[in-house]
Amino acid sequence: MEVGILFMLSLSTLFLSGSHSATFTITNNCPFTIWPATLTGGGGSQSSSTGFELSSKASNTLNIPSPWSGRFWARSQCSTDATGKFVCATGDCGSGQIPCNGAGGTPPVSLVELTLASNNGQDFYDVSLVDGFNLPVSITPQGGSGDCKASSCPNDVNKVCPPNFAVDGSDGGVIGCKSACLALNQPEYCCTGSYASPDKCPPNTYSMIFKNQCPQAYSYAYDDKSSTFTCSGGANYSITFCP
């Protein structure tokens, strides 16, 4: 199950010795400013930057020591309100500041999830739409050994979002698309309760909307076979929004 890649690691695994540092190059290919953010899972220390502004066509780099497990996402349509609080129309983490300081993005939000192994071991990574979609995104290994394929959600799911799943912006346009779990909150869509196994929770009509747009991305919780990627040998990673 997709959440197991990142947030079910034991603390003993997360803090093994023999770390190296992976460089993440985060690029904004969108025609507007975004505010990327990071969240460390498994009880680990947060990265040196948990949120920053990134103008169109700009890039920023983060160095993250391994072992590490966490996620990246981008916030959009952000501003400072009359009280001085920093708020975003999508992906807001509720910190009231540009850094998210250990808080996650509010769904619907497109996620890049990654576990960096210690001792140049095997990293696991994916693009996940289990929490819905706000922006197209890709992750591409740089260097490393093994399969090391890129994973991407290149298409704008908002354009085909069912009306009852859509989040509208201030101009009336769709700025986010909820997953079926988020929108309907039913066990058969969330893969919970009696549906908490791959054989009891297959793809559904709604998850296939996401899958058809982004075949490499997680469309629901048990979408592991086509959506989990690996790379060994201490790779660096490029994350691009609006690839």
C-alpha cells in the first residue's frame, strides 16, 4: 500500500548510520509562482527548508541526508491576508508562514513521496494522487543505478475533474480535484475497514479518471504495481512542477 513506502518506517530504520546526502533540484515550469513545501515522515527531523517561494522557470536545491522519508508538494495562489497570515488556495499547510514547519498540505494536493535509503541502498519514490490533484509534477533520478525511471503526472487533471470533486478558485476555474476517498469518504474508495486489502479494493471508476491522465501516478491506495519506482547508488533527484 502506497502510504507504507513513506510513513510506516520504524524509527530504528529511519536513523540508521551510514548516511549520504541527496540533492533535490526543484523547478517551477508553471507559468505562475508556486510555493513548494516538504514534510519529513516517520518522526524524523524536518529538512533545512520546509517551504519557499519559486517564481516561474526558477529552480532551487535542497540537500537532504539519508536515511530520510517524506514528501514534496507545491502550493498555489498564495498571498498574505489582512492579518499578516500567509495563506494558499491549494496545498496550504496552515502554518500561516511560507515555511510549513512540519505540517502537511491540505488536500487535494499532488504529492511526490520518497524514501532515501542509507549506505547508497535502494530508494523508493512515487507521484501520488491519493490525496487528490492540484498541479502536474514529475520526479527524475539523476545518477544512481538500477531501474531509476522517472515518474510523472504531466497532465492537468483539473480539466477532466468531475464537478462534485472539483475545488473552484476565486475566478470560478477549477484549481484542485479531490480523490474519491476525499470527496465521498466511503470505505470502498478509501480502502479501509472491510476493503483494506488489494483484493477487496480494486480500481474504481473515479480512480481511473486520475489513472487515465497520469498512468505512472498512484490513483488510489493499492496502485503499487505501476506506481512505485526504485533507484540505488545514492542518486540525486529532480522534481519539476508543470513538467
